[in-house]
Amino acid sequence: MKYGSWQNNAKSYAVRATGRTVTAMFLGAVSLSAVAQTPTPEPMKIQVDASYPQPLPIERGASGLAESLRRLHTRASLIQINAHPDDEDGGMLAYESRGLGADVSLLALNRGEGGQNVMTGDFWDQLGILRTQEHLAANRYYGVHLFYTRVADFGFSKTLEEALKQWDHDRVLRDVVRVVRITRPMVVTSVFAGYVSDGHGHHQTAGLMAQEVFHAAGDPTMFPEQIKEGLQPWKPLKVYARVPFAQVTPKGIFDYATGKWEPVRFKNYVTGKPIEGVPTATLTVPEGEYNALYGNNYLQIAREGLNEQKSQTGGVPIPAPGKFDSPYHLYASRVNGAALPEHEQSFFDGIDISLPGIAGYLPAKSQPEVRSRLQAIAAQVDEATRVYDANDPAKSAPALARGLDLTRALIDSLRSANIPEEARYNALHELELKKEQFNFALGQSLGMSLLATVQAKMPQVGRFGPMGPTDGVFSGAAATGTAIAGQSVLVGVHVAAQGSTPVQVDSVTLIPNTGGDWKPVEKGGIDGALQAGTAKDAYLTVTVPADAPYTEPYFSRPNLEQSYYDLKAPQYLDLPVMPYPLSAAAAYTFNGTHAEVRGVVQTAHRANGFGVVLDPLLIAPAISVRVSPPAGIMPLTSTTLALDVTVHSSVKGPAEGTVDLKLPAGWTASPATATFHTMRDNEDANLHFAITPKNVEAKSYDIAVTANYAGKQYTEGFHTIGYPGITPYPQYRAAKFRTTGVDVKVAPGLKVAYIMGSGEDVPQSLRDIGIMVTQLTAADIAQADLSAYDCIVLGIRTYAARPELRTFNQRLMDYVHNGGIVISEYQTPEYQSDFAPYPITVASDAEKVVEEDAKVTILNAKDPLFTWPNQILPSDFDGWVEERGHGFPNSFDAHYTALTEVHDKGQDPQKGGVIYARSGKGYYVYLAFAFFREMPEGVPGSFRMMANLLSLSKNPGLAHE
């Protein structure tokens, strides 16, 4: 569903949710009942997803209308609750949503901040934003609504107990209950069962929450502040989890997170009773079922979506056609006396999912009349389906228009009826959804579309007509992606009736989604008949209000140690992102029925390999100022500190201003104040400061940066996160730099080369100890004289990200044999055991040490690598963030010397944090410790150890002959 009406009298929020926009509206100031004495809240409304400029091909035209008719035939609803983006059973979601027409939601507990990234250099909360955008893109294919809780992925969690300790049980359950009360699903599902077979603690938490919410969401004493907010309790009818992929042996089930065997004993968290053995399959979902209108089965459609989530894997293959069933186990039911059947055909067995079933929410005396009216609505759906013609979808339009009118009339009647508020709330929730589905289906049948884009100027009429494709998407399309306070924005709105039936365009409007007076002015409107197969264009200007909020994440946290987000705009809680600032809507009339088509205002730009790309307009500050990275270190002997500042302008024209630093007492900077000049929007000015510190001590120092422009001060800046093919999104950060005085030495005159893997900030961090690295290209790896370097560092996951490294790996081995030093940061299974001079095995089940404060034992404090030029001490492992390391080798050859041992609680000892071996005249080092996470965060010990490793070629305690 893509189109919906706008309620100007509602406090609302809306956001793209893959196939639809979720808009929660609470009408606290409007009485909805003729007999009510106090204001009554309205339920959530499911509305337009117009953040993408066009629906997916399978949602357009005849195939899209066929799907919408399936949706209109049923009131079935379902939610799946998982831990991270990409956990979802996408084939099941697509089958239930697109195949059966159910209203389906997906809730991820976190945004995957602690994961990996093979696509960009974004980690931590920036990665969470990237994965959110990828998840949104994926969910378009599943056809579901997307939600999140406020907790953050703090890194790999081995046990349920650890995850709940980090997140707090009630913090997670509170947000899960809230989403279930908003979406009101008949059925709750999860991929996870809440046991060790789930893989790790985050997954187990999702399985636990999916079962606990079965009772908690319907209990008004649980989180009563939500009831005061306007939500109502909700009791799902069933709860399922996918049958675990558990390999059962005489030893039990192997827990890959802890490396231990556990008994084959699951738990039903609804009843509290144990389940002996693996839960059986109550039903199977036929994800491999073919849909001829799509030309794919549902698993294939879902994998197209999963392939949008590239940051973790680089992409996944689309499976070949074939049978594929996904098994689910029923844990609890309120259907048929709560009896649990051994076998079912679908999640909705025993549930009345017909449209007349909505009357079941009402008192017995009200049901006959309402049921009769619902049957009349259902009859219009039947008629639209009976006359459906793939070659002329407009044949369904008259029945859809009548169904829309009947639905609206019933909604109006229930709002003023003398019925209990909970009954009204539940019935209106489902009827509002049907209203939006009718509106969208009517638009599909008529071929209605709307595309709104920012224009640089009023287009000229040429041989292609107004807004013709002479430059960009439209002639006159503006390339800028941002607008600033006080700016006048010209928007072109292209409305088309592509079907076989004319419509009457009543109005075209621009709608601010985040509030404020945008002062719209019509430059050229549309009214009157829009003939079949034609399009018209309207032009409107708006002025961005001075108080317009920046387009940014509505959530943030002060540091990585806090495992949940603070909410800067609580009204958007549970949604993927805050609304994009501006939408356009065209109201039209067909056969006397009023309907609407809507879309978020887009901006056009060219991307190499993609052509013209449309992305939503964003609101940004006039000037953005950033320091990157945000943290680092200074040797205690430092006499100067280099600080690079980037000023980004969103001003539409020239901009000039100054940048000042707030320094620790006694410190000075040259220049004391820098001047920046930009000529146009989206231009950067790079400024360099040479800072002279005073009496550097082993402690932290903060430097704050302020940009001054047009009488205003700017103290933060945004970084645009994304890559071609994924909608970009800004992340803001205060313009501050934290540096720490560290007793660190490094061998002089080192020439260090770096082979970048999947994106990291280690090369930039190395500048803090005076090392300017040379980054090697593919041609360098193949042909350059590697002997020119004292050391070559392989970044994280290089063998996965740099295929040329696998091709020319022998050149690295020859370099080591002839006296060079290779330092490999952690690798993934693409790293074959013979890529090192002596075997190192890093398999798919390679160990992680996720407790950042896990005790590290130095095995030989006198080893030359740990004594020169810095004496490495246990204190060098203090203050680490998120984890100790990734990719600990499953095994390594006896030629290697292990310098440390570390392990999580209950984990076997891990000695692969730092291992090294001599090969020929040189040395090879493998690191599982997470230097790529610690160095950009300014963790002192990570710099001291890396300095020793980089200095290895000149270490006097090692042989170099």
C-alpha cells in the first residue's frame, strides 16, 4: 500500500517501512465518541510508503493490483520478532504478506551496530544507520512494516544472561510490547526459540521476548505509561517460533557461541514448562510456492530483498526455483480453548480472518448491523476480484471505489457509536488499514502515480513537454540533496493517470512531515480532468521554517559502553528513521469517490553506474563541521598535534566564515582562527591546525571546534552514510576531538604500507604516532617493489575484500622470506591456511572474545615483541571497547609464538590474539585483537602494541639475518 490520507488534526509520525509507511496518530484533543466524556485516542493508521520514488515492479500494474485484492480479502495479521537486520525469515514474510495478503510487521531488537562492514568504512552507530537503510530496502521485497527497539548491538553476546544484563530485560520487553500494541497482530512469530540453538545471546533474547509478549502486551498493568499514551492492551491469539536448526548428537546440542555441549531441553516461556527434545513442526510455510504474476517464488523474492543487506556479506545469491518449506512450532494459543494442535495448515487456522470478522470486536447487540455492512464491503472486494483483468485493471476500479466509500462510512459510524472504547479501538485499527488498502488498490487500478522532485527553476516547454527528460529525471531538476532554514524550495509534482479511465484532479499540495509553517505558494497547479494515459505537472514553492528539525537519527548514545539509545525525539520511538521533511499529495475523484496519491519529495543526482538516482530531500544546517576521527592519542613527548577539520556548506551559493578551537589550558593553535570559503552548496573546505600542547600527561584532553557563519555558531556536523544503491542518510556528531597522552615510542623512519580490507580507520589513527602509511592498490600488490617497505599491514578481512591479494599472495610470502614484515589483522574463512608462511586456520566457527574486560594473560613478558620499543603490560588491555577480538584462529602451526591468552567466561583459552613466526629473514604476525575498533577510539594500549609490531623490523632483540 502506497497511498493514504493525511490527518492535519493529528499528532503524527510517519516513516518508510518497506511497502508501506507506518503512521501512528493519537487524537488526544478530539472527541471521537458521541457518548465519551474524555478524549479518546485513535489507533495506529497504516499509510503511504512514498520514500522511494516508485513502488517495486511487482507492486505496479496488474500484478500489484492482484496482490492488493488478496490483501483486501483478509484481516489476517502477523509480526515476526528477531534480533538484528538480516535475521528474518524473509521467505515466510513474503509468503504471508504478498501470497496470503496478511498485514505483516517485522521487529528487530537492534540495528546491527556491532556487526561487520564489507561495503564502507562505517562502524558502530554509523553501521547501525547503514544497516537500517539496507533493512528498509530489503523489507520492500518482503512487503512488511519495519520496527526497532531502542537497544543497540553491543557486539557478539554468547549467552542469554549476558544480553539481558547488558540491555535490561524490561527495557527490551517494554519496547516489544509497545510495537505489538501498535500493530495488534493476531499471530506472533520469531526465527528464534530462546535457547542455545539460536546461535548467541541476542538471538535468544528475541526468542524469549516473542513468547513473553504473548501475555505482557495484553496486561494493562504492564507498562501502563503506554496506555496513558493512547495505546490499548492487545492479546495475540497465537505465538510460534521456527523449528530450530539443532544438530542433536549423543552429547546434546553444540552451542557455537560458547563452544560447549548443552542438553536437548528447550523451554516454553509462555507456560514455563520444559520441552524435551527439539520442538516439532506444527506447520510449514511453503516459501518455494511459485507466483506466476511475479515470475518467482516467495523465497526468491525475499532473497532479492536480503541481497540489499550487503554490509555483512557483500550480497547473497538468489536460489534456483524449487520446493522450500519453513517449519514452525506453536508455543501457545488462545484459539479453540487454548488447545495446541499437532498439525496446522497455516498460522491462522481457527481464526476468523474474514472482513465480517471485524464485527467480533463489538458488543453482541452491535454485531449484526456492523457485520452486514462489512459483508457489503467484502462484496465489493469480491466484485473487484471477479472483474479483474490483467490487460485492463481499471475494470476493478468502480467496485474498489464503492468499497472505499463504504469503509469510510463505517469508520465514521463507529467513531460516534455508543460502544466500549477498546472495541472501537480494535475495529477502527483494522478498518483504517482497509481504508488505506482500498485507496492504494484504487490508485493501482487507475494507473495513478505521483513523483515530486526539487527543481532548480521552472522548466521550459521543449519537444518533450514540461518536465521532460532533457536533463536528469526532469528538465530543471535540482541536484542538491539538502535544504536549509529560510531557503525557498521549488517542487515539481508530476501526476499521471496511466490506465484506461480518466480522473478528476482536485488539488496538489505539499505537506510538511515534521511540523512548522512552510508557507506554500502555488506557481502552477493542476485541476480538472486528467485524461486516461496522460500526465500533468504542478509547481509549488515552500520556505523551510527557521525551526525545521534537521533530518537525522532520532536516537543517539553518549558512548559505546551504553547499550541502548537515548531518544532525541521520543515520538518516533520504534520507527526506523524520523520522517523525511516534505511530501506531496494529489487528491483526485473517480466516480464520485475521493482518493489520494502521495510521495516524499525527492532530489535527483547522477551516480556512476546507476544513472539518475532519486533520494529524499533532507533538511541540514547551513554549515556542518566535523573532526575525523573523533579520538586519538599523543605520545607524551609530543610537541605538536595535527588537527584536520572539514567544513561542509549547504548554503545555496558562496559562504564565508571562521573556525575557532576551544583548547585545554595553556595549549595554542596555529592559526588561532581559520577562515573558510565555499562557492556552492555541497562543497567542503578542509582546514588544518597545528596545535602546540603544554606538558602532555597520561590523561585525556578535549578540543571543541566551532564554525561561525552569518552570525550563527555551528558545533556539529553530519556524515552521509550509504553506498550507491542504498538511500543515503546523515549521521551527526559533535565537532570534538578527544586525545589521550600516552607513553608510546615507535622506531624512527619507518616506511609502512597498508592493504585496506573492508573499511577501517587504522591508517588514519597511525598518524598519531607519526606514521604516514602508503595504501597499496591492486597494481601495487601485483607489481610494486615491496622491499621498499619496512612493514606491510593487511587490514581486516582483506582476503574477502581484495581478491587480488589471493592471486598474488606468494609475493607477500617472498617479501617475508627476504626480510619483510607482514602484519595481518583478523581474517575470515576466505583466508586459507597456506596464505601464511606456516598454517593458520580461521574457519567459519572461529572464536570471538566479546567481553571487552576479559582478563588478558601475557604469556612471556620478556618476549622482544612486548619489550621494545614499549614494555607491554597488563594495563595496556584496560579501557578496551566492545570486545577483545574476532577471528581467533581455530589452530596455528607450532612455528608461531603466542604472546597472550584471553577468554570469555566459560570459553576455552584463546592464544591467537597476537602470534608471530620467523620465515626466512622476515616475520609474519597474525592479530585477532580488535585494533580496528580500539585505535579509532583512542585506546592507549592498542597504540603501544601496534607501535611494537610496526617497529619489528628494527627490533634489536630479534634476528634479522
